Amino acid sequence: MKRAYVIVLAIVIGVTMTFGTALAADMKLLNFRANTTMANMGHDKTIVKAVKAQNKKGMTLREIQITDGAWKGARAMLGIQEELMSNDCAKAAQALLESQPYIMEIFVMDNQGANVCMTDKTGDYWQGDEGKFVNSYDGGTGSIFVDEIELDDATRANVSQVSVPVIDKGVAIGAMTIGVYVDYLN
């Protein structure tokens, strides 16, 4: 009995160490891609132009939160959601998505965290209070934020989100979140 317990324990430790090593390797590759390929996506001219245009509108936080409330409560697709999935920014984001097999979604935010465009419908309109925006926009400084790798229950795939600043003339004017199938990074 004691020997069987030791064997099972050794197997569990071995599997855990192997998984931990694989996860560390995935995170290293994810960070590399985040700081190269994905960081460069934040310089896309069409996306920069769209973020600048939205920032220029000067929406108040209250206006953004009203839209966010309608967004979250909608049972059917709203006009704004359709617009944000079909505008020029969304087309540019879709082209970026299609350029890399590991990208599953992209959405772009203005300087307050409100959506500018998206390849798929997001759960909410305003990301301004979430780490993905706060850490990547970084108060206008701009920074790369790589979230933890998680197992997606629906797809059974390891996924993460990488958020990069949208940069114009060296200044962060918004942010972009890129959903990543980690298993496809290799």
C-alpha cells in the first residue's frame, strides 16, 4: 500500500513538473511575441487613425458608461456593436488577426478604455477599469501587459490576452487587446 502511494505521488509530481515547465516555456514565447509582433500591431496606421478620431470626440465617462450599460443589457446585437465590428479599424484588426494563426480576437480601445473596434463582440463596451486597459495604456505612457495563461472551457485550449498600447508619434493614445491561442504560438 505504501509503495503504491509513493508511485502515485511520484507520477503526480512528475506530471506537475512537466506541466509547469511547459507553461513556463509557453509564457516565455508569449512574452516574446507580445514584445515583438503584437507590440508592432499597436502602430497600425488605420487603427491609430481610428483611435485618434474617437479620442477627438471627447466623450465623457458618463456617456461611455451609459453605452456600456446598454451594451451589457442588450439581448440582440446593437447598432454600435455592428459598427465597431465593421468599421475600417475592425477591418484592419481582422487583417492582423488573419496574419497570425495564434490570434483569436482583437479589440481596440480609446484613451478612456471605450471600444473603438473589435473582431468579435466583447462582453462590455468600457474596458477602462480593467487591467488589460489600465496596464497597457498606462496613463498615456504605454506598456505591454501579458495576462495569465488559462484553460478556455469552451475550446479546451490554453489562452491568454496580450494588451499593447496604440502609439502615435511615440505616445500611447489608446490600447489594443489581442486574444491568443497559446497552443498555436509554436
